[in-house]
Amino acid sequence: MASDLTLSGDYAALLGDLKGRIRSAQTRAALAVNRELVLLYWHIGQRILTQQAQAGWGAKVIDQLAQDLKAEFPDLKGFSPRNLKYMQQFAAAWPDEPVVQQLVAQIPWGHNIALLQALKDPAQREWYARAAIQHGWSRNVLIHQIDTRLIDRQGQATTNFARALPEPTSELAQQLLKDPYTFDFLSLHDEALERDLERGLLAHLRDFMLELGVGFAFVGSQYHLEVGGEDFYLDLLFYHLKLRCYVVIDLKIGEFKPEYVGKMNFYLSAADDLLRHEQDAPTIGLLLCRTKNKVIAEYALRDMDKPLGVSTYQLSESLPVHLQGQLPSIEALEQEVEGVEGETYGE
């Protein structure tokens, strides 16, 4: 039977505070360990580069170093020839130690290897490194964002935010929207309707939320609003935790048309009156269309007071019928991916 002390509110508060402090200390310790490891790898890579330049050592020195370091530190992983080559590449990619300390030492070694493997441009590597820190991306999410060219899509939606929202909210809102959105997890037939697109996105809600970005909280689909005694339904309703506002998404299976703006303006006005709390910022709208004419979209938004963006989306291309059944199954692909993810770069 629990004691009176265990059941008391003061004890529960104490326990909760101590748990939080312990978890925070564990997180700081893990970050410190990672930082020291990445800095160690950078210094090793720098020494290899320096000696190769000064003494004219060839690539074989990597194999010799790996053998000698493993002999000296048999219980430590991370000194394989492959990982030493990554250290060499890492030091060459980031020659300035202050940048290493302030930036890439803040992300795990596996993230840094992903940046080296996927990107040649230093500015792009830095952009994705900063984004990974800001959003807390896992290595797989980082790779996905690189593969889908997030750097070229973020902030590219056609919007009226600069006029409809105050600074700095307008700039933040602009950066949260993309164009195009990549729904590579979804394919639709040519005769698909808006409800098919909506069902597909809801069936892959986790992937959809990942593509939307950090901060979006799902509220509902076909969200009911009653206006003037009539029923209206929002395709998708979200709440953005950083902007502190509702986000209404209207899905269109075809090309953007100017008349869509009037309907969205109605939805935003209704959402502001019926859903928005006093502390909430104005509701934002996003029209997601298969294609758009940028000039027409800009004209349609020019005199609109409600904050609204227009973006396009890309779907996974359907396979021709004669190729279906000739590719590996989803299960086989998942097993292969799990095998790759199981490899450790420190060995």
C-alpha cells in the first residue's frame, strides 16, 4: 500500500521536478559526448590531411592508421578505414574549427556523413545542418529533406503574407510554406477527385505531416462549420504551434483558378469568427493545387486581406501496367532499408 508521502501533492511535484532535471542532464550529457566525438573526428581528419600534404603520404596511410589505432584501442569503435576516410573528407569539407564547434558538432556523426555523401556545395551543407539543428531532424528525415530538395522549395509559395500579416510573423509564415509539396508516398489515377487526394493524404498522415513541417498539429478533416444555418466543411484543418493560429488547407486536383480565392476567403472569415481564440493569430489559408500559373495566382491574391498562400504538389508517378509486379515488394524493400540502417558508421 502506498504511503501518505507518496500520495501527497508536494511529493508528486518534487518527483516531477527531479525527473525533469535528470532527463535534462542526460540530454546535455549526450550532446556533450557527441560534440567531443565530432571534434575528435575533425582533428583526426585534419592531421591526416596535413601530413599527407606535407609528407606526401598516399591513401595507404589510412589503412595503417586504422590497424594501429584498433590495436591501441580495441574496445573503441570508429577507427575503421572507411570511417577514417570520412574524417578526412569531413575535415576537408569544414576547414574552419570555429564553424565545426558552433555548427556541425551539434549534430550526430551520422548526420555529418549524410551531408558529405549527398551534398557537394558548402552553402547547401551549412543550410541543411542548421535546419537539422533547428528542427531536431533524425538522420533519415535529413536525408529525405535533401532528396526532395527542401532548400529549393521552402518559402516559395505564392502568398500575400507581406501585406496581410505583421512582421516578423509574415516572414515566418512565408518560410513555413513550400512550393511544390512533394507527396512521393502517394499516387492517384487520372480520374481522381479531391476526396481521393484527401483520403490518400489522411491514409499517409505521418508522411503528410513530415512534408508539412515542424509545428503543424492536425485538428481534423472535413471539419464542420455552420454559417447562417448552412453546413460547410473544411478539407483539412491544422493548428500551427509556433504561429499560434489555425491553418485551413483546401485541396484541388487540378490547376489553380482565381475563384478558389473567394471561397477560401469565406472559410478564413468563418474560422476566425467560430474557432479563433483571443490569443490566436489570424487564420491562414493554403490552397494546394496540382498546377498553377504564378502570375494569375499573384493577381488573385493582390487585394485580398486574409492571409493566403497558393502552392502546388507533386505525386508519385504511377507505374505502367506492364511493369507492375516486376519490382520488389514493399516488404522486401523495407527489409533492405532496415539492413542498411542497421549499419554503424563507427565500425
